[in-house]
Amino acid sequence: MKTLEERLAARLKELRGEESQRSYAKKLGISHVALNQMEQGQENVTLRTLGILCRALRCDIADLFPPPEK
């Protein structure tokens, strides 16, 4: 089973698509370094950062974490 970090990483990569990390991070209101670390599953994401992502993406926090694979 994937960890929460891995699930968030996969979802952010999916949402970003072909857009550059730098450009996508700017749209999200975070640094490209933070986005890179999140996409690598290396960032200890705070509730504040999750809130920023949800507002920018106009989604619920649950939408950032795809269901675990069985």
C-alpha cells in the first residue's frame, strides 16, 4: 500500500500534467522547490500547505489523496 506522501505525489504529478513545475508551483502559490519535494514524496506537508493547495485547485483535501490501491 502506498504511503500518504506517495499518494499525494502521484496526484500532484497527475494534476500538473505536462506543465513545468516552476509554472505550476506559481499557480499554486508555492515554491517550485516545495512542489518538487512534494512530487518526490520528500516534503512533510503541513495543513497550511494542504489548505493553500486546496484553495488554488478549488478542491477538497480528499481530492489530493487518491484511494489506496488494493
